[in-house]
Amino acid sequence: MLLVLVDPSNPLGTALSEAELAKLARVLDDFPSCFVLLDEAYTEMRFAAVDGPAATVAVAAAEPKPSVPHTAAGPLIGVGSSSGCAFASGASLLRHLSPSARRRCFVLRSGTKSMSMSGERQALMLLFDWRLRALALTANSLTCAHAPRSNQHAYAAGLSALRASDLGAVAAFYGPQVRLMHALLSEIGCAAMADAPVAGFYVIADLRRLLGARLDQLAPAWTAAGSGPDGSELPSMPGSCPDLDPCVAAKAVAVHSACVRLMQRMLPGRFASASWRLRSDEDLCVALLVFSRVALAPLSWFGLDERHGWLRVTCSAGFGQMRKIAAAIRFRMDEREMHRRAEQEQRQQPQQQRQQLGAKSKETPNVPRARL
């Protein structure tokens, strides 16, 4: 039996409390044959460093540090003491596991998040049992390529030197951006979760209202024309605006055609024509990238049904960029609502015309035919 726990969660940004982790640890004592895979890639990015006491994020310096045995050619795979772990910073299930449960635990950490080492593909596996360590080392050496040993030593040294003030700085950088983006999405009415995330640097946007939009209804990001996602009043298709400058209109049509061709190349076979509708979160993702210059990630990549229309927003580029992303989403929401109302009016027109014709026929008096 294997329990996989991702805490904090990616992409939701939720995290278990100390009380919940303690209850889970007690349950694991009742299942001695259950192994635990603990994914803590975002554990250094808990916002409790700002909102809570410093003790909640302090590195367990008083606990014995894990040794890091290795072979001459193999990767560094730490084997921790059963009584403690120097890398268990902040709220962690490791702090609550009994010695016997800890020996059944695999801990995964990543340097690509809080330490911004994404280009290095740096990660760490921490084990508390020598037999598991031997199996993991063999499997890694035979099936996986690992980072250079110099990078591994640098990452291990960085984790060993990590202080509570460092964690506080990370939380102070990401936390306000996450809360701002969640507030902006809530104002638009497309925040997927009622509460702001408490860890990581992602916010989930519920963009299901954009599903069903046609490509020929999407306006490209207007920058040279002085309008666009940050507050444009131009209609989606310039041809519907008689007062639009002909040069600007021609440029808009050319840019829109180029955007449609780009989407057709990015998702071949999905968009046969410009009148094709957006039907999945991946369609929304590509459309926002091409037409609004906003890069989001669809949650269908994480297993969610693509018809939900949920996308992950990364909050790491500063307050100004967060506001631009929210403005682009608001623009698309308003644009979609405008076209939805227009389509609804078009559908209602034939019905209204039939009703008017019926009313006129009732009002027309029956004139008796002349007899021959």
C-alpha cells in the first residue's frame, strides 16, 4: 500500500494544517505496511512565514541532520536519521511521523521552486531506511539521468543553510501576488476557489464562460492602436465599426488572420476555420496566448476534465503584470458576454418575427369573396 501526499498542493495551493498532519500521522501508525510518498516541492513557499509566527517556518536546526552517503558515480540520495530531519522546515508530515513510520517514508523536495533552479532540474529524495536507499539509488542510476554532482552539492548546502528569514522572504515575495491575483479574479467573478491559496505561487481561474467563443469573435491584443485588453472599447471585429480608420481596420484584419493561422498550427486539425469554437481548457489556453499574450496552464494537464475551463495563473512577475493578466481576462469575459447577447438576439429575432406575423394575420379582417 502506498499513500501519495502532495503538500502543499500543486496546482491548488492548499496545504494541510499542523493538526491535520498530526491526525494523519496517527492513522499511519495503524497501517505498518503502508509506505508514504511525501511530495513537498512547495514546502518552502508557505505564506505562514508572513501571516504566522516565525516558529512555524523555522528550520529544525536542533534535530540531527541526515547523512548523505553516495557512490562515486551515483546521485546524492540522503538517508535521514529516524529521529529527525534538518530539511523538515515549516509544517511537514515528517514532524509528526513516528520513527517506524518515518522509515517507510520517501520525501521529495525540489530546488526549482523557492530556490529558482528550474533550469538545473534539481531535486532531492530523502530516505530513512538503508534498504530503501539502496533500491532507490540503483533505480535512479539505471533508469534516470541526474544533475551534475557539483549542482547536487550546491543544492544540499543551500538546504542546510536555509533560515527562517529566507523562508519569510520567499513568502513575502509570492504571498501578496497570489492574494492580489485571487482578489482580482474574484472581482471579475472567475476565481475557481473561494479562499486564496496558502502556498505556492498559483491561482486557479474559472474561465468556463469563455468556452463556446468563436475564433472570428476574438480581438487581437491592441497595442499600437491604443486599445486592447487593458481597456479597449473597440469591437472584436473591426468591420462592425464604421468609424474605424481604414488603415487600422486593415491592420486588425491582418493581425486577426495571422492569429487564427497560428492557432491552427499550434493545435493542428482542431480549428478547421475561423468560425470554430473554443471547446476545451487547452483551446482557451492557446487562444489567450495568441490573442491576449497571456500564458496560462490548463488544469486538464493535471487530470481535470478539459470541459471545466479551469486554467492555472502563475503569480511571480510583480503586481503590474498581475493586473495586466486580470485585465486581459476581464476583456475576454466582457467580449464573450457581448457576443453571447448578440447571438441570443439573433436566435430570438426569427421567433419574434413569426410572432409578429401571427399577430398581423389575426388583425387582418376576413373579407368575404364576391360571388360570381
